[in-house]
Amino acid sequence: MVKELLSVHHLTFAYSGDCVLQGVDFTLHRGTFLGIVGPNGSGKTTLLHLLARLLPLQEGIICFEGKEIWRYSHTEWAKKVAIVFQEIPTRVSLPCQEVIAMGRFPYLRRFAREGEEDERAVQWAMEMTETWQFAERDFGELSGGEKQRVMIARALAQKPTLLLLDEPTSHLDVLHQLEVMQILRALQREGITIIGIFHDPNVVAQWCQYALFLKGGRVLRFGTTEEVMRKEYLAELLEVEFIEHTHPLSLRPFFTPLELRKRPSRGITVHLICGGGRGIPFVRKFLEAGFSLSVGIVNRFDSDEELAIQLRLPVVSEKPFSPFSEESLHHALHLARKAQWVFIVPTYWGRGNLLNLELARLLLLEGKRVFLLREGFDPRFDYTGGEARKKLAELAHHGAQVLERVEELWEK
């Protein structure tokens, strides 16, 4: 008995000498759901078209149910594999039931009409996709989400073993995306193997069993979503830093991208003195600009500490609602000494966290470059009767550089 439904070995493809895929390898078992993720131009659609036999093989082997795909006749292949393209037809003016019935074409003899088996297949496809309500409506009158469901139903009418989808949710709003993904999950439960291209990594993380990362025509990662869908792997794939969370219902990971593409590393580590959530925008800015970070001292469960933990940044934290201790100061000094720069975020100062300014003073005396923003001298941040602003002024007097904007650090 063949263990794998689909196996791809050393797949390589080029257009006019430009290599689009190189050495692609993966295998899939029957009834699994694979999501393909990658930047534009990574070869995703080319791979899907090769799997569908819409492009000729150049190098490599694709086997389906233990047999090379080009050994199947066109009719046999059309019964086994269906594809739903990214672009939805816009000039079709037919009742939806007739559009769906087109999926039975591989089963019809020349000039023959649909029989009972064909009608049952169309009925099943419409039930799975909940498109019965559109049966008599003109396809051109449907919304984008409704049209996508009809196109999936047409593919299902083929009764395929393998369903291929090229970005099936890219033009849909959130509600219709969920409808399409619920349909695909139901199809997977029916034993259909599904391979889809998706731009949103969260769709793959929440709905797929397996993920394949393509970059520059090569497989960067392949495995279960638990193995592959990690923020460091996504950052490597898409060149964007992500914050990783756990979905409260599915308990699967989901990802929030930082706003901008991360620049190449500057080789400079900055120690952030922050707290009370005031550090969050500065963490994002420094990471996006290519700096490495450490953080401290912050109170445990402070949102600055939570972000540092999510991003796996080195952080020194103190128990909540407690003044910072000498022990925490020593830990923070040890961490900050590894950094080239220290940056003091405009933070709300109270008696409990004034030790952070002592930390900055000690580092400045050791020759560390210390930066702060002029905004930090605003009295609204000072709940110490002026002592915090006095310490900030002393830091500036002894060589800490006062900036108008944090971006001055990387604009020089």
C-alpha cells in the first residue's frame, strides 16, 4: 500500500533560463491540508501549476498515488485533481448550477448529458459549499465570496482526490474568508487532500495541518504547522519581525507583524530603560531599524516586560508593586554592560523605579553612551516631586545626549 498520496522530488523549473524553482522536495499523506507561504516571486504559483500538470516537468519527479503524474491520461488526471485559480471569472453569465456542473466534464462521454451520478456529484458539491441557494442565480450577479464558493463547488463536482487552490481568500473580506476556510476544513474531513497558497500566515497557522515555506524558489521549511509556524521562521521567510501569540480558542499560534520591514542588523545592542508600557513603540522602532535590544529593570507583568518576553529579548524584571532592589540593579548592570548604547524612554517615574536612573548614571560613568529624549523632562512624567527630572538633568550635564526624536540615532 502506498503511504504517500503525493511526493515531489528535486523539482526544478525555469522560465527562459530564469530559475523559479530549485530542488523542491516534500511528501503529503491522503487527507491532509498543506498551506504554502512565501514572498512574491518565490515560485508558489509555478509549483501549484506543476502539480496540476498545467506546466511541463523540466527536472524532478512528481508522483501521485505511487505513479508519475504524466503517466495518467488527461481524463484520469482530471478526475483526480482539481484546481481553483486566484482570478475568478467575471464574464460568465450562466446559472450557478450549470457552472458547477461543468466540473463533471471529465466524466461525460462526447455529446452525452449528465446522468444520475453526475447529478449526485453536483448536489454533494453544492451541499458541501452551501451554494444551493445560488442554484438558479446568474453567476455574474454574485459577490466575490459567493463566486469563490461556486468555483470551489465546481472543482468538487469533479470528485477530486487532490484539491489545489491559488490564494482562495486573497480578495475576500473576513466573513467570506472564514466561510471558505470552514468549507475547506469540512472537505479535509471528507478525506480530500488540499494544497493552498496563502498570503496570510495566520490562515495557515489556524487552519492547515502542514506548512511549506518557499523563498527564492527553494523550500525554506516544511513540516507540521506546530513545527514550522514560528515567528523566527516567518521573519526569515518574509523579512518582517513578528510578535507571536496563542489563539485563545484554537490554542494555535497567531502572529502580529511589526509595522515595517526589518533592516539589516547594525551590529549594535541598545539597552532600553522603560516601563509602564511606554517602551513598546520604542522597541518596535529600534528593531525595525536593525538594532538588537535588552530591557530592564521593569516590573513583572508590565506590558513592556510581556513584549520583551514575546520577542525573546533579554530582560530584567522585578516583582510587581515593589521598589526595584539592589539585586535587580546588579542584574540589569550586567545585562546593560553588554550593550553599546543605553536609551532612556520617557517613562512615568515614581520612587519605586528611580533606581533605573541610578543604573544609567553608573553606566555613563563607565563610559557607556547614554541617550534620552527632551520629552522625558516633561513634568507630567515625574511623580517624585522633581527628583526624577533632577537626575535626568544630571545625566545630561555629565554627557548623556538629549535627542528631540529617537530617529536621530539612525539618521546620522
